Amino acid sequence: MPSYHALRKEPKVLLICCSQLSYEEWAKHDLRLEPMDVQLISIPGGPAALAHRHRVPEKYSELKKDIKLMLKKFPSIHTVIAVNHEDCGYYEEVLKFKGREEIDLGSIARKLAIMASGKNIETFFAKPIKPGSEKLEFQQIVF
């Protein structure tokens, strides 16, 4: 029976993204990260709940707990990356907002800076390279 490297021992990055998003190619090519370098939190809406604590308090608390657990479990993590994407279904269906995905990254970055004190915080916005395309471009948003 074949065996595989499947347990992350010392990931470098905690990546929080929406479950709709496929991040692997981008992380490998643009961020130069291998799969074992990334500890992933992939949930509907990704980091959106961090920007809307009062609207989705249970999701906010759960995500905050997950982030703190990953940072405690993996002290090797030096960077936390939050990715939102255009036309996120979570925003429309759960938060009842349209078009806030990029704007919310500022609030998300501030919350992460508190939760992950001493870690490098980065935010990215993913959007189709042209309307209707399945290919995305990831733009770093700096605050």
C-alpha cells in the first residue's frame, strides 16, 4: 500500500479562503508555496465572517476559534493570508450584501492583526480575468 506525506508539521502560511475558491495554482506560482507549506481554512465565505461579527456571530466565533487553534498548533506559521473573491455566494445568500467582498478586506485585516499578533497579515482579492471567465487573477490589497 502506498504512503503519502499528509501531515503538516511546520506550515508557513495560514490561508483563509472561501470553499468556492481554488487557490492551489495561485499559491504555488505566485506565492511560491508548496501544499505542505499551507495550513488551510476553507469555508463558505472564507474570512467574510470576520468583517460581519454582529450579522453572523456564530460563524465569527467559530472562525476566530479555528484561527487561534491553527496558530497555537502550528507556531511555524508566520503569515496569515485572507482571500475574498468577487461574486461570493456567501455574501449574497447569507450576508445579503452585494459587492462588499473587496471592501471588507480592510476590516478582515484589522481583525486578523489582533488575532494573529506578531504575524504577517496579507489580503488578496480574486476576480475573473474577464467577465464570465473561470480563470482568476489575485490582486494583493494593502492597508
